[in-house]
Amino acid sequence: CGVAQSPQTSRAVADRTRGAMATDMADESELYPIAILIDELKNEDIQLRLNSIRRLSTIATALGHERTRCELVPFLNESIDDEDEVLLAMAEELGKFVPHVGGAQHATCLIQPLETLCTVEETSVRERAVDSLNQVASALSTEHLLAHFVPLVKRLATADWFTSRISACSLFTVAYPRLSAPTRTELRSTFRQLCRDDTPMVRRAASSALGAFAAVLEKDVLKTELMPLFVSLSSDEQDSVRLLAVENCVALGRLLPPEDALSAVLPATRSAATDKSWRVRYVVAEQFVELCDALGAQVTQAELVPAFVKLLRDHEPEVRTAAAFKATGVCERLTGVGKGGPDGAAAGPADSPRLQLVLDQVMPCVQELCRDGSHHVRA
């Protein structure tokens, strides 16, 4: 201890000390903004909370995987009682959080806060939480799907509050193809209950999700189990449910063999085109080109043209306007000329009987629309 140090040694020690102090100060300067962001998560000012939520990835990167899982995610789950704008941002950020919690093997920790967000009253928050849950589920292993995600779907689907059941309707598709046959059967049974729910908003959500769910079902199950649900929803007492059947007609028309589409989808399409609710007829007019493509040229010529003529002459101007916008696309598909021709390219000479069908049935309606009493229709 009493040995004197040379001037060179003293300078070296001093340099190391200053270097260590500089490193500590640099660490503190880097961590200080993170500490501010964390504090702002609890701030009374909604704008500060919102800014901090939108930078959750920065906070998670600074905390590391383990602290993010054990501290940040539980804290967020306890912060669900907040303004809708903050919850919407939180739901969006959590969908991108799988890398920040340590990857797919730890992603199940994100299910609880997203499940809570799926139950809130604000629709936009629930929808964003459902999207994020589907993102998380796509990263989960089959074992984690079975142990964590499937029970989540069942909890939401059987919850007392209807908002949870609405959220459940859009969570079947992502997991179904990766599950065993018995679990698939359970999920189909759960989806069937949602399609028959007492609350119209839940049936509407189920009808909205039906087309996507149909795309991942086995062909035999699609015909025997899902088609009866489609028929039931397409004749629902609520027009808000029936109008979604039109989009399902398009989806199922593309999935089913022509003979099945003719026997099941075509009657629902005809019924929707003459529905007592103008909103349902409006959606049919809006989707008419897609319906033609889904059901094929022969069905369009034989069955859909009379329905289209009725829509062009509908007593509601909104329906006539929507149909008028689709007249060109329908005529292209009938004649095979233009963008609606084969492979989407301009076709050769039009087939005479099909062209005559346009001239005899569609063109008189178009001429009437040019003199329509509503300026929206004329435009």
C-alpha cells in the first residue's frame, strides 16, 4: 500500500476511472428516456400514456425478454381500464410483441391481456385485439394452441357478456387446420352455438366469419355441417345478419362444386336479391359481379340476369345506384368481352345469344336509369 506509483501508472488508473464513469453516465443517459416512457404509462395525461403505449417496443427492448414477460406484460394487463384510444394502441402493439417476449415459445404470456381487450365494449378495440390474437396464434406451436389458445376461444364463446362471444367468432380459422380431429369437432360445435346465439350481434359476427372458416374446413364437413348454418343465417329474422349472407354466397360459391353451389348458394342469392330489406338488396347489387364470378357463366345467364334486372328497377334509389355501378361488369361477364372476358383480358367476338341477352334485358334498364328521377342514379 505504501509503494509509490509512477506518474505513468497514476495517469493510466485515472484514465480507466474516467472511462468507467463515462460508461456509467452513457448507460444512465440511455436508460433515462426509457424510465420516462415507463412512468408515462401511468401518467394522468392521456396523450402521454398514448405516446408511451405506441413505444412499447422500445420499452420492451430496453427491459429484455424476461422482464418484459414478467413485469411489462402483467402491468399492461392491469392497465386495461383506460380510454379506448389507449386500449386500441395497446391491442395493436401487443400483436407485434412475440419477438419482445422471447419468441414463439413464450408468446402465450400475451394471451391474457389480449383476451381482456377482446371483452371491452368498444368495437374497434375488440377487432384489433382479435387481429393481434390471430397474429400471436399463428406463431404458437400446436401444443401451445391446444393448451392455451383453444381454451381461450371456448372461454370467450361461452362468456355471459355478448362482446366476448362476438370476438370468439373470428378466432376459429387460424387454429383449426393445425388441430387434431377431436379438437376440430369441438371447435365446430362451438361455432355452431355462436351461429345460433340469441343475440343478433353475435349471429352477425358468426355470419361475418363463416366464409373464412369455410375455407379451412374439410370438404365433407363443409357440406354436411356448415351449409345448414349458412342457410339458417341467410334467412335470419335480422336484416343485419341476412345481408352478410351475400358475402358468404360469394365465398361458398367459390369453394363448392358447381352442383352444390347451384342447389344451396343460388337459392340464397335469389332470396337476398328480393329481400324485403333494401339494405340486403343493396349489398346484393354491390356484390353482383363477384356473385357472377363465383357461380359461373351458365348460372349467371340462366338465373342471375332476371335478378339483376329487378335490382336495376328497384324502388329504392340506393339499390338502383349500386346496381348501375355494376352494369358494365355484369355485361362483360355475359358477353365475354372486356375485362370480364376470359382470363380478365379482352375477348374475341361476342357470342350472339349472350349479346342478345344484354341487348334485350339489361340495356332497356340502363336507358331507363339515364332518365331516372334521382340524380345519384343518373350520375
